[in-house]
Amino acid sequence: WDKVNGAPNSALLNVEANMSRWFPGGLGISFYHDAIGFTRQNNVLLNYSYPLELPGIGILGIGVGVGIQNFGMNPTWQPPTTLNDPTLPTGYAATKLDANFGLYLKGDQGYYVGLSSTHLPASIYEAQDSQVPGSTAGDFDMARHYYLMGGYRYNDIHTDGDVEANLLVRSDFIKTSMDINLRYLWKDMAYGGLTYRTSDAVAIMLGAQPLKLMQGPGAPDLTVGYSYDITINKLSSISRGSHEILLKYCYYLPPIPIQKSKHPRWL
């Protein structure tokens, strides 16, 4: 949200691992930070996904995340007179339980579909230290959010690349937005594409795996991505767009060594 006063700032960190060598499924931890105006929100979740093989269809991932959510407000009001408005909330913070659930189907024919929901407890953060006892002016209701996504990868469009198209719909049943994405992937080492987000922006996406481009396919799996959102809503007159930066690194666990025993009799 470049050049917008008080614009939101968000950061997301995911760490995940395939745990199939010890038990079925994968584990992960997520941290999410969001700053919007006077409010600050931090989420920490422990995630688990169980893969269910569907013969002839694909693999269905069943995922759940459980953790905590901290929400706080630290307002600085500019009242029209020298007296503060007693209905305006003062600063507060609280931490409550948070949980997510999702399904992700990776089909055998190159398509994928996902359905998920976040903030299942739908906690209410009460401004108990408001200037007016019993006032709900500063209360914050953490609504459940719902996400539907799907896509398909068109392989071998030509010798060196594939094309991937996908769709993401998100809603809290009050406001709904949709992303339509199209990417060209060159040898799985670089990509470029476009996104259209309804009533918000058109984005240009670029990304690459620089180590593989320099050293070849056997290099470490590091991805660097950048997206620039061109604002098309009413903020376009004051906003210079939004910048998003992606860093992703994959470390492949070495195979379990095969231990062999020898007996002098069989030497």
C-alpha cells in the first residue's frame, strides 16, 4: 500500500515438513502479523495435514490448525474539541484460542481444489477498559473466513514451459473478493504472470529460482518472488500500488541410511 497514510502491513511465515518417514502426514507452524490502522493482530498456529489416497482420483489432504490469536488496539484520537469523546475506545489487547480447518484435493489429472475456513471460534475481543463502562464501541468480532480455490496446470504448452491458471474466492459472507491468476512457468525455474483481484487491483507477478538458474537443476531449492499490485479502486488517486515479496526455501531430508550387518561366515 505505497504512499497511503495508515496503510495495512502484513507478514506471513510458514515452516512445514513431510513427516511420513515417522508417521502419516505433515506438520507445520504458521505465524501471521497484520497491522491495520490502530489495530494489531498476531496469530501462531500449529498445523497438521493427513493425506488420504483416493484411487483413480488423487490425494485428499485433511488439515487442521490450532493455536492462539492476539488482537490489540492502541488508538490516538484527534477529537474536534479539547475534551475527549467518552464513546471512543482506549487501548486494549487480548489473546484467545484460534483454529482453522481445510481440505485440499490434488487430482491425478493435473488439477487441484481446496476448501477451508479460518478463525473457527469467531472470538469476540471486548474493550473492557473503554472510557464508558459497559460500552461496546471498541469491541472487535473476529469473523470466520471461508476460502475456495482451484486450478489446473497445462503441461508442455511448448518445449520449455507450462501454463498454470487458478482461482481464489474468499468471503466472510459480508464481503467477497476473487483472484484470477495466470502464470507461465519456464522449466520450473522462473515464472511470470498476471492477477486480477475484483474491485481492487491488477497485479504483475515475477519469480525465479536463482541458484538453479546459475548452477543447474541440482542446486538448492530457493525461490524469490515479487508482485506489484496496480490499484484500480477509489484509492488509485493516492496509492502507488502494493508491493509483495516472497522468499521460499526447500530442504530435502536425506534418505534414511540402510544399515547392513556382516558375519564372518558369509564373507
